Amino acid sequence: MTKVLIATDKPFAPVAVKGIRKVTEEAGFELVLLENYTSQDDFIKAIDDVDAVIIRSDKATKEVIDAGRKLKIIVRAGAGYDNIDLQAATAKNVVAMNTPGQNSNAVAELALGMMVYYARNFYNGKSGSELMGKKLGIHAYGFVGKNVARIAKGFGMDVYAFDPFIPKQEIEKDGVKWISTVEELYQTCHFISLHIPANSQTKQSINFALLSKMPVPACLVNTARAEVINEPDLLRMFQERKDFAYLSDVEPTNKAEIEAGFKMKFFCTPKKMGAQTEEANINAGIAAAKQIVNFINHGDKTFQVNK
Ligand code: 3PG
């Protein structure tokens, strides 16, 4: 019998697991769960005899992939697949997929939520400011960026976007101002929302040279990945620009230092939770389960990322 493992150190909502179970069991597959695990060894043990795995930000390293004796497919229920060793998957003839777009509204809502929280002084009772009329720059206009634009326009923000991979017309048809260079985006906007993936081109690319172009006051919102930030440069921004704020869903490694010196300019969720809603869990989890069924039963490789 085909065996599917859900390996999530940050579990899906129970209602999403129920939905995944329904899809897999209707296909005649067995579903097994590894939730809240604390060591990679647990993942390595659990993957031993399964055909398919659903993960979130869980690390599918070479060691994990190689431990899957029968493994055929690994689906990241979410957008970013920087947590999968694609080379190891390809070498073992394992198909790797993601579920693009399925959790993007949840992430976008958190980005705007953090902006409001900051603009109102973290709800400390002192007079804050409003988002209406403020310039927001969206760095990468994929599914999350597009949702951020839609919600920000509802707030009355003046929305700009830079994305070298998306045609100008596609951005403009959403009523968003197209910007041709990353530098111009940062020069123009008081708020920047990051939606770039973490890869060899983007890692540490958000540096002092770019951030220091932002007008006063400046606020950077990161619901993407910690790795895209140059952390020493982030600290330098805080030190040199008293107006600079950083709101993040992904913890910087120098968090303690930033928190100690710049409390009212920094917020970080205690655990990455942009995609942590029942709706996003259901959408991404069930999409992952369906992709597995379609691949196992029909060889459908739509959404494969290790081609
Ligand atoms: C994604 O890439 O889909 C998001 O970062 C969400 O990640 P998560 O599933 O670990 O919450």
C-alpha cells in the first residue's frame, strides 16, 4: 500500500490534516503523521518506508532524502522550497514539488497586520500613524506580493512593485505602479515588503547600500526568508538611521542585539507564522495531498521544482 507521511515540526491545523487524510485514504493510501518532532533523526526514521512526504519548512536534507528507501515524491506544502536539497532529490529520482499560491493570502495578511501594529506603536496607547497614503514597495510580485498589493490598496496605500520576472502590464493591471529597478523601489517607498525567495542570487542581497536608500521614515517588512537579509548591515541600519524599523516573520540570528537596542523599531513573531491559518493549512495541505495522488496514480508532475 502507498504510504504518505506528513512531517511537520509546526503542525497543520487538525482540520487540514483531516482533509489530507480524506484525500489520501480515498485514493487507497495510508497516511502517517510525524508532528512536533524535535530532532532530524525522528524525520530520518519516519521516512524509511514511505512513498511520499508532505512537509512545510521542515528540512529535507540529503540525509533525510537518502533515508527514504521507497521515496518517490516530496511535496513542500507552501511556496518556498529552499528547505529541500533538490540535487539530492534529483540524484535519487525523487520528484520535488511545491504548492504555489495556496498560502499566499495568509502571509499577505500578516505583512499588513505587522505594519498596522508598528504604525500604532505596538498598541501602547500613544498616538501612532496610519497606512493610508503611505508609499509601499513590493519587492517581488508573486502570489504573496499580489495579495499584499490588493490588501494595501484597501488601506489606501500608494503601491509600487519591482519584479524583473513579471511583465510590466501584469503589475499595472492591478493598479500598482511598476518600478524598473530595485534601487528605485527602495528610494521611493517608506514601507518595503519582501517577497523574494532565498537562493544563491538573493541571499544577503538586502544590504546597507539598498536599505539606506529608503526615505525617512523607513520600515522593512520581511515575511520571506531570514537568509535574504545581510544581518550585520541590518544592525548598521538601526544604528545609523533612528527612523528605521524592521518587522519580521523570520527571526534574525542577531535578534537579541537588535531587541536590546531598538525595541520600539523592531518586531519579530515568536515562531514563523505567516502561513499559519486554518485556511492556508487546508489549501496547501490538500493541494499537496492531491498532487501526490495525481503523481502516484497518473505520473502528473505539475509543480515539479527539480526539473
Ligand atoms: C512558504 O514558503 O510557503 C511560507 O514561508 C510558509 O512556510 P511554513 O509552511 O513553514 O509556515
